[in-house]
Amino acid sequence: MRGWIEHFIGACRWSASGVAILFKGEMAARMELAAGLVALAWILFLGRSLAEIGVFLMLAFATLSVEALNTAVEEIVNRVSPERSEFGRRAKDLGSAAVMFMLIATGLYVLMLTVASLLGS
């Protein structure tokens, strides 16, 4: 049992380190966090349900998760292929596309909640 607790504490430290690396080093992550907070305030202003707020939060955290994975891919590519290469360009572009898809999904969800509020549902 003690080993599990020590592992859990270590995992929390590693995760906190990753969060610090992400937000200190990635302007995109800071922008996504700011946009997420603005969108959350908007959804609260609209008076949407707790379930809808929960779905938004899951989308926002998923977006930040994909951003963190994209950053990890970029770090690996920069280490493995520091020179410009087709491999590096494709890997980084694919990571960027994954982030874009999450941003579109989250934005569409906020738009749908806004339209639903305007239509009275």
C-alpha cells in the first residue's frame, strides 16, 4: 500500500511538472486556457445546465490534453530530427491538426449552446 501512495505522489509531481512546462513554454496553451475561461464565463452567463457545463469542461480539458501531446510530439521531433525534414514537418502538422479539431469541436459546442439559449431551449 505504501508503494502505491508513493507512486501516486510521484505521479502528481510529474503531472504538475508537465503542466508547468506546457503553460510556461507554449503560448498556444495559454491562449487556449484564456479562451476556455472566457467561454466558461459565457456559458455560465447563458445559464446553461450543469450537465452542459460539464461537457464543455471535458472538451476544454481534452483540448489542453491534445495540446500537451502535440507539444510532446514537437519536443521529440526536435530531438530526433533537429534539421528540417519531411518527417518532422508531417509529424508537427499532424499534431497541429489534432489540436485544431479539438478547438473546432469545442467552439461548435459553445456556438450550439449559444444558439439554443437564443432560441429559448
